[in-house]
Amino acid sequence: MDTSEKLFAAASEVIPGGVNSPVRAWRAVGGSPRFIQRAAGSTVTDADGTTYIDYIGSWGPMILGHAHHKVLYAIHATMRDGTSFGAPTAREIEMAREICAAAESVQKIRLVNSGTEATMTALRIARGFTGRGKIVKFAGCYHGHVDSLLVKAGSGALTLGAPDSAGVGADTAKQTLIARYNDLDDVRRCFEEHGDDIAAVVLEPIAGNMGVVPSEQSFLDGLRELTTERDALLVFDEVMSGFRVAYGSAQSLYGIHPDLTCFGKVVGGGLPLAAVGGRADVMDVLAPLGPVYQAGTLSGNPLAVAAGLATLKEIKQPGSYERLEAAGAALEDGLREAIASSGVRACLNRVGSMLTLFFGVEQVRDFDEATRCDTELFGKYFQGMLARGIYLPPSAFEALFVSLAHSDQDIDKTIDAARDTLAEVAAR
Ligand code: KE4
């Protein structure tokens, strides 16, 4: 047994499944998860000292690359004055102003500690503001482990083949209506059947949790029109796409103003920070102003806000998103060539620096098409790439993330590894 295997055995005695988040257990791809000891730039190094080019990037936050000196400095300079006060700080105003300036639709925000908290709060705000009970979500979208959103969920739930979690009460699930992603008629059906009781429609404007599946412009335009018409709120879950696909997030690419937006990952720079924000009249239902309660011991934590601000300041520099687009495009082109030369049936969806390779299918526009992909072949591809020093998300239903730290050499090495791995799996 190597060190990671020994650590996994030890972890499994005291942590369910040996991990603190299910997708990390590699159940979908086999083998024993690598226990990571350190990371820098585009690489992670495991407990045996093996270094890999990393495309998980902590599932999105590491857009600058790991251990960026400006982020580390910001954390270090902040922690000398203490780590948490449970009281307001000036830095939280700076973060709130930065998010409001970046996203036109956001007039006020509340900082929380995780994407799950952000989406959970967004639903409660929507129900409190509208006085209605039902929520429309889309099969394959994942919004964290909120009870009412763990219905036909993506990400780790889908990876483990459990898109509907146990433990979510039937009454709760009844309040969640499921529609097909990129299918406006399906949403209209929900409103025809439950229109006056729908508080909100929530979605990832660029889905990353059934693999990367971007919304179509007409779909989002239609959702905006329909929710406005029916006095329901439009909630964008940009926990993954926020500050990832553009500084103005996905909503700036589509020119849509949702009523509420959830942010996470990049906005915290790798520390626990997320946010829910939007129209001031909607956000003002939150306590202590309004009747919708929400709270958090570590909300707006000084270290997390400092790490997030340092990350946003750096990614905001001119040329950052152009570099991410160029690196993402180079990787996409190389992977497409490798697929073509291997003869393996696969398709690839990409938006900027987030992309997914789907095996065994020609296109993926929604959950049904995503779930037809060949997850077994993905497992073989994952292991082949790992053996060649490339560390991919251990699930066919996740996004691969390129960071500013990924060099042209990293991309070239990844493409070479993919070419060899695809040839290997095609030969089997
Ligand atoms: P967290 O509670 O994990 O911070 O955020 C939940 C969440 C909400 N919305 C979207 C669009 C998300 O992608 C996520 C979390 N993403 C997964 C990976 N796809 C986190 C990784 C994990 O669960 O370990």
C-alpha cells in the first residue's frame, strides 16, 4: 500500500467513506483517492510526493492557481490582527461593494460560508418575499446539499447514482418541481400546473454539475420573461460560474439580470466564503431588516474575505480572462484532435476555463443526454491520465478547471497524455 492508500484506510475508520465530501472518494472511477499534501500553481503533490497537473482546482476556487503569493500574503497580513470577531468589519463592505460592482443585477449581498448556504438562503428569501412555496429546479443542476434542492441533483449525487438523496422528507421534495434544462416549454408546464405557488426558478446559468452544459440564450431570455410575468423570482446559482467565466459572471455573458444570484468558490479564493445577492427590495427581507432569518458565526470571516478580495483583485487584472479563454481553447482543440485520432466516440462542452469531455455520446444539452455518457470508459480515461501525471475531477459529471497558473507546457503535456490514454482505452 502506498501512503495515500494507508491514509484512506485510516480515514475510513473515523470519517464516513474516508472523505469529507463524497466525490473525493473516487467511487465512480475506482482506485484509492490521492491524499494531497501540498499544492502550488497548476500542480498538486500527494502524500507519496507524486506531483500532478491539477484540473480540479479545489472544484473551482483556484482560478489563480494554488498558493498564489498575493492570496497567501493577504491571509497572513490579516491573521496577525485575529482570525474571527463575530462583529462587522470594514473589509466586508469592500467585498460587498466589489461583488455589487461586478454583477449589475446585484444591489445588496449577504456573505455566508458555503455555496450550499447561499442557495439555501436564496430559496428562503424567495419564499419569504413572494409568500409562495414551490421552487422549480432543473434535472442535473446541483446547488449544494440543501434538502429541497437534492432532487434530481447533479455533481456528487449524480456521480454516486443518487440524484435524489435519502433523508429528504417527501413533503419537502413535493415543493420542488423538476424541469428539463434548456427546455422552456417544460418550465411553462410547471407554471401552468402550479403558477401561483412558484416562488422561484433556480438554475446554474452554465451548468457544471452534469458536466459542463451551457444554457441557450433563448432559454434564459424566456426564463427571465416567464418569471417576471408570473411574479416568481429568477435565481442564478453562479457558485461555479461566478467570476469563473467572466468578471461579471455568466449573467454578463447572457445579458440577463436575475433577481438573486449565489456566488461561491472563486469569490472566497480557497477559503470558506460564499454570498447571496440581488435586488435590494428582495434582499431587504433578510433579518435584521426583514422577517426572513439567516445567520452565521463565521459569515464574512476576515481571513476568507481577505483571500477572496485578493483573488478578485488579481483576476480582475486586464488580460486574465483572455488568458483563461486561450488556455481553455488550446486544451479543447488538443483534446478534440486526440479524440479524432483515437476513434473514441466523445464530445466536449466548454465555456472559458471550464470544460467536460463526455464519452460515448455525440452531444450533451441536458441531463438525459449527459446520463447516456459512458462512465466506465471515463473511469479508464481518468486512471490513464492519472498514471501520466494529470489529475482530473474523479467524475464524468464534473467540470475540469484551467487556471491562470496552467502554462502552455502544462496544456501540451495534458494533450499528449490524453492522446496516449485515448489510444490505450480505444485499443482495449
Ligand atoms: P458548496 O456548499 O460545496 O460550497 O457549494 C455547493 C454548490 C452550489 N452550487 C453549485 C453550482 C456548485 O457547483 C456547488 C458545489 N460544487 C461541487 C462540485 N461540482 C463541490 C464539490 C463537492 O461537492 O465536493
